[in-house]
Amino acid sequence: MSDLTPQSEAPTPTTDKITQAARETIYLCNFRVSVDGEWLCLRELNDISLTPDPEPAHEDPKDPIAIERLNLMNMAKLSIKGLIESALNLGRTLDSDYAPLQQFFVVMEHCLKHGLKSKKTFLGQNKSFWGPLELVEKLTPEAGEITASVKDLPGLKTPLGRGRAWLRLALMQKKLSDYMKTIINRKDLLSEFYEPNALMMEEEGAVIAGLLVGLNVIDANLCMKGEDLDSQVGVIDFSMYLKDGAHSSKSTEGDGQITAILDQKNYVEELNRHLSASVNNLQAKVDALEKSNTKLTEELAVANNRIITLQEELERVKEESPYLVESSRKGTRADGTANGQVLGETRKQLKEETQLRLDVEKELEVQIGMKQEMELSMKMLEKDICEKHDALVELRHQLDDLRTLNHELSVKSQSSETSAKQKSDIISRLDEKTNQMGSIIKQLESSENDMAKQARSLNTAAGKLLQRQQ
């Protein structure tokens, strides 16, 4: 980790507090952080000419607050660019242990801390960026889910930890840029938490919010249950940015094949998960259709019973109507001088019975029409159920094929790993044999030299014997 703060030889409580505060920041007023192509440059202000190019014309180029804002903006630009490039080269979902991602959160934390107003509490003065982040819930209702999740997370005891958790959840939701733009546009609300010359109140904050849009191409899967977000130290590792950011290690052909197989496996697993979800949805629809079919069958049975009852009532009315007419006629013949009121009542009763008969016939026709509509809807429902069942069977076949493909890919990956291990074993054995052969050759050369010496000695001895014999 880079530490630009000078250390005193004899630390005291005051110097310890100053050192701790200096370690929590990533800049010094007498340094300027600039991005030169893919490189990070740290230069003292005395060594460079302060021209008004990077700063607006109305600001003092020697203003330390303006220099701090510019440094933070350059660091944010470099960290976001490096994170996107490394994530695209990696080609997989990022987790909490990924170093560029951790450094990005540290930079964002310092950007949000810049120019915070101190709030007095019982334990002293406190600076936390959790308060401004809580405003997003009021401005954007979609952020309420993130805020509720942060408050429900176990183990978070400080506002700093809740703010860090909020940043991670917003990145996973791919809404960090939108939320930052929403809160930056409300300077009237931010003035309660920030000084007027803070980064979030100036143009640099809007620039950083625009740069965060590029992070929407990154897929992050961060687990925060076991992570201690309250006591993490927010210090930037400058060594990550002091070298060429476009460096990329060329992998070997075997590693490329294994990576391709793993990527195919991840794709198949994702497709398998989507197909399983669609199968579950179709199964739920089939269950709902079966329930509605059962309900319609019960209603049809009730309607049939009602039709039978109405038919019986119609037959009874038909049987009673001639009898009433005949009785009225007999009454008029037997008593021609009877009161006309009885005849009127009889006629009235006859009209009521006739009207009742007509109502029953109309209701019967309505019930018959409803029965026909129910039968038609039942046929359409059965046809729909058959189509859904065929689609479900086809999806299950596809799911089985995908499972088979997944198994084959896993077998291929295992076989490639075993072949790589076998090749490495063979290479190590060949190296051992080569070393053994080298040692044997050395031994043979030494023995050859000994034999040559012995031959020379024998020749000299033979020459001496020949001279003696002569």
C-alpha cells in the first residue's frame, strides 16, 4: 500500500491521530494525481507549472480543495477504467475478493467522504456518507429495496459499514450511476451534509456519476454476510495504477481450452436455470388451468341441475294451466250470476301463471345458452391444456439434452485436466531420465579417460620391455 504521509520519529497521541487521519485519505495537497494515457503520475506542485487547463478559469489553481477534487476525479476515472478492462478480460462474474473491485469501492468511499460536514454526537464528531445515501430512497422509490436490505444485514453496527454495503448492492443492481446522478442533481438536499466546495457539490461529482455508467457491463456477485465492512481500512494501493493499465497476460493454449469449456459450462447452467424456471411457470399455469377446469365442471353440473329443475317446473305449469282454465270455465257455466270479482281473480291468476311459464322458458333458454358456452370454453380449455402439455414435454426433452451436454462438458473438462496432469508427469519423468543419461554419459567419459590412460601406460610399458629385450 502506498503511504504518502511522513512518519515522525517519536510518535505521540497527537501524531498518531494525524497519521491515522492521513492514512484514511488518498491524496496530499502538495501532490497532484494525473492520468497520462494508461499511467498514473504523482508529481509535486513545485515541480510542474500550474496552468489553468485541468481547472476551471474561475478557480485558483493553488486551491488545495480544487486539487483534492481533481485528484479524486482522476483516481475514480483510472479505477473505473481499470476495473472494466480487467473484468472484460476475465470474462466472469466478479466476487468480493477481486482486488480492482475492492480498490474501486475505496475510491468511491473517499469521493463520498470529501467535504462531509462533521456531526457532533455523544462520542465526538462523526463523518459518515450513509446520510446522503439514505436520501436516494426518498428521491427514487426503487432504491428502497437496497436501503431495507442494508438495514436488515446482520453484523453492520456503524453508518460507515451500512454505506459500504449500499455501494455494493447498488453495483450488483447496476443502478449505481442512476442513483448517483439522482442525488447529485439535488444540491439543495446535499447541502445539509456537504460543504459548498465538496466533490459531490461540484462538477467533478457529475463527471464521476457519468463514468459509473460503464460499470453496467460488469456482473458482480458479492456476499456481505461474512464480510466485516465496519472495520475495513480504506487505503488505495497505488502500485495497481503506477504501471501500464493495458497489461494482459497471454494464457497458454491449454488454459484457453479449459476457459472456453468453463464458459460453455456456465452458459449451459444459466440456460438450464432459465428453462427450469419456464418449466415451473408452465407447471403452475397447468395447475391453475386444472383448478379452473374443475371449477367450471362443478358450475356446469349445477347449471344442469338447475335446468332439470326448471324443466320439471315447466311441465308442472303446463299440467296445471289446462286444469285452471277448465275449472274457470266450469265455474262460469255453473254460476252465471256469480260475482265478476271471482272471474277477474281467476283471469289474473291465469295471467300470472302464463307469465311465470314464459319466464321459466326464458330462463331455460338462458341456461341452455350458458351450457353451450361452458361446453365451448371447456373444449378450448382442453385444447389449450393439450398444447401446454406438449410444450412442457418438449421443454423437458430440451432440459434432458442440456443436462447431457453439461455432463459431457464436465467430463471433457475433467479429461483435459487429467491429460494436462499426465503431460506434466511425463515431462517431469523425461527430465529425470535426461538428467540420469547426462550423469551416465559423464561416467562413461570419465571411464573412457581412465581406459585411455591405462592404454598409454601399457604402451609405454610394452615399449620399455621391447627395448630391454633388444
